[in-house]
Amino acid sequence: MAPNVSLGNLSSNRQKPYVKITDSVREQSDFPPNPLNSVTERSGIFPPEKLLKQLVFTEFGLYPVSAMPSTELLLSLAEPFRSPRLPSGSPVSVVKLESSRSHRKPNMNANNVAMKDRKRCHCKKSRCLKLYCECFAAGEYCDGCNCNCCRNTIEHEALREEATEIILERNPNAFRPKIDRSSRSYQDNGDDSKDAPKMGKHNRGCHCKKTECLKKYCECFQAKVLCSENCKCLDCKNYEGCVERMAFCGKKYDHTKSSESFEECDETKAVSCGNNKNTNVCLYLEGCEEEMAVSGGDKKHKEICIHQTITPISTVLGLSSHGFSQTYKKRKFQEFLDLNDKDTPLQELKNDQQENPPTVSGPLPISPASSVNPIGDVSSAKLGSSKSTCGSLLTDIILSQDPKELCSVLVSVSEATKILTEKNGMPDIQAVKDNLIASIFEVHDKENWKEESHDQKKAPDHHLRGSRPYTMNTDNFLSGDIDIKEDDYAGQERHILASFRDYLRKLIALGNLEDQHVDDPIEKAGFTT
DNA sequence: GAGTTTGAAACT
DNA sequence: CAGTTTCAAACTC
């Protein structure tokens, strides 16, 4: 198929035509290139199994280290490499040169505006034939750049082609656009300001560690797109709703008007970057004050709005599974459950997370803003995506707010227990367990669960609840209504986690009941007590 | 403009 | 695939 390469205006006085490969050309090109078409293969000099490993610049051309020919061969090749390298009339060579050059040759369609605005590289060592060179990476010839020993010119088209092929063998997508503009990774709030994020996301994602994705070192930030689930960045601030990002972009922050206000702060709305490590979950909405600093450094706000660095329960459980593999979700689930096997007190975990945010790599099973309802209520969107893509047993059982409530309960229990422990010694473990279970179901009552589900839920934990009041039980901790027996704080934490596990089992059992399919995923995941 | 920092690309 | 090196842009002074 003839690639879509159109000749542009070559009548300018430029000696080197500025040309650019359009996306359509890239998409229509025969990526990856057929190895049988390679020049080395055609020449019969290099065995086909010799994969190209490293580019070496020689006087005679560009060679991969693994395929470096002898000096004699290089000398014999020197001339053909400089001019037409293959005998004219060779059918193979014609096909190859046409197909290769046509789809890799920069598009002649570039207009003068692009000419004027384009960057000029300063490459010193790469000869502008590696992706380090922005011109080359963009499929453009260097023109007016400040580079040394540039080979990214039409005069060195053969070298250029070789380099392109080698790079494509390594990565067939190397020359594809880094930014997928068709992907909606942010919420379009109609902000057309210069610094407003544009639609799209980075195909490979960034891996920033120090810049919080707020400098142009970050490819996402540079492209003015929000970080996405593709990213593996640390301490990302390039997510929707991030005050730092807005402040950094020079955008006047007015949370009384902005769609990204704290008033609408929502646990998933705040999650945009796909990196679990940066999951900012605002647990408390009240207290969001007018004077909150644009910089995000307001102490008051920090105390109220817990931007916790733990992975949300819903994330851990994979409840929101937009676009993520079952394997990943299973792994996260197992990791979470494994906590129970470790003698890690809850508080210790919490402290550790505060000081060293969990370095869970990989995508966040909550879709970026793409699944976020602009109005701010993301529940339906989240559940919708879960339902459509996951089919979890817990779909329809757990509402999106449940994990949040559960988190709050767990934190409250932990805090209350800690306070009580500091005050009176260790609480009654059974009381902790019972109250936790009871409080969890209290939460669910408030969420107006389906009547039938509710009945099913109540039944199994009667033996646990006994005659204890069916109330929010953190009050019980705080009021000191607990026997002090244990001297093992870690043990108490384990019991809390065990209670949580029991709760999860119940939920799963409920899901199983609904599906008429009895299969314990926890046991399946290798979790045993 | 020189030196430093940063993260993608290249390489091992 | 993870760790290291190379490279050039971004940034700082």
C-alpha cells in the first residue's frame, strides 16, 4: 500500500527541506519492519539471526555492534553505502527502498508555521540518529539545529534509514506519537487557558521521581496532559484536582468556583495519576476553608484533608477494575491479605506509610479521570466501569462509598485503640473484634443496602455481635468500655485485621450466594488463618 | 553561558 | 526485566 506521503512546498529557499512524518504515515507504515527486508540481510553479509543490538557509527555507516562487519567488508561496502547501495534493478532493493523510505521519510507537508516553531536540537554525540534527538524522534530532519556531526539530514538518508530500522526492531512503536490525544484523561471543564491540560495521555507514561511531574522534565507535563495509569511516577502532582498543579500552572485557584474545588473533593476524583503511591484520598470534606492556600501548604488543610498515601481499599481489592488485569487485581488482593500474616501492627503500618509511601508499582485500578463524573459523584461511574469490565463477585454488594467508610472505621478503631492502650493498657481483643464487625455493618446499614442482602449479612455475624449494642463502636473504645487483658499490642492488631478478613469473607460469601457459585477467592488466593 | 539536574533512551 | 549508563533537555546560578 502506498504510504500517505504527500509532497509539500519545496520551493522555499531552504537547502534542507523540512519534512515531517505524519501520524497517518506512521500508522500506515509496515511496523515493525520485516527483517528480511533489511539492508544487511539483502546484502547477504549479515546473518538474519543477528539481531541489532547497538548502533555504532563508522565512517561507512551505521552498524549494530552485533553485526559489525570486518574492515574489509566495510571497505568493500563503503561505496555502495554512500550512494545507491544495491544494484539498481534488484527487485528486492526497489521494494525495500520504496517501502522503507517512503514511510520513514519525513513528510513534506510541514508548513512554515511548524518550521518556525519547531525546536532545534543540540545533540553532540548521538549524530541525531537516536531517539535522544528530538528532531529524529519526531521524524524530522535536523534543520538549523545546533547539533554536532549531524546525520539526520537528507544527505544521510541511508544512515538515517538504518538507524530508524534498528530502533524499530527494538521498539516497533518507537516513532509513534507519545501522546494519545484520543484518550480522555482529564475532565474537560472548558478551561481553554494556555496551561490547562489537554485531552490525552502519555502512551508509555512517565517515570518521574523527583519533579512531582510538575516540570518539563516530565513528558506528560510537557505535553500538557495529566499523568495516567500508564505512569510510574513518584509523588505525582500532575493529576486532576491537585492544588499544587494548579498553583504551579499559574492558575488562580478559586475553589468556590472551580470544578476542582475541595468542596467536591472525592476519593476517586482526587485520584488521577495511575500511580498507587500518589493516591491522594481526601477522607474529610468538611473544614475546607476559603483561605486554603493555593500552594497546598496550608497546615489547617493538611490536618483536615488527609491526603493519605495508602492505597484505597477499593483499589487493593480491585473493586474498581477499569482496564486492569485480573492477575494484577489478584496480586493486589493477595498483598493486602498478606498483611494479616505479618506481625505488623496497624499503627506501625500506618506510620510506615506516612514516612514511606507504599511503593506499589504498576497501574492503579482506579481509572484516571476518564471515569470520573465531572459533577463530582463518581460512584456510578466507578461502579459502572467495574461492572462492565470486571464482573466482580462484589459488584452490587459493595458500594463505592463503603470502602471509604470502612477505611474511616478502621482508622478510627486503630486510633481509638491506640489512645485507649496508651491510657489503660491493652483492650479486650474480642471486644475490638466484635465492635469492629458491628461498626462495619452499622456502616452498611447507613448505606441502605438492599433488604435481602442486608438480611443475609446480618445472619452470619450474630454470634459475633451477641448482645452488644448495634452502634458505632469507636465510641465504646473511647468511653473505656473495654476490658484490659492482652499484653500483646501486635496481637490486637492482628485480631483487627482478622476481623476485617472475616468481614471480607462474608462479603465474598454474599457475592457467591448471589452468583450461586461457591468458591472462596481468599482461600484461592492462598490466604489461610 | 556554564554547570547541574533530571528522566528517557540505550545498553548490560 | 531490572539495574546501569548515556544522552540531551530543562533548569539553576
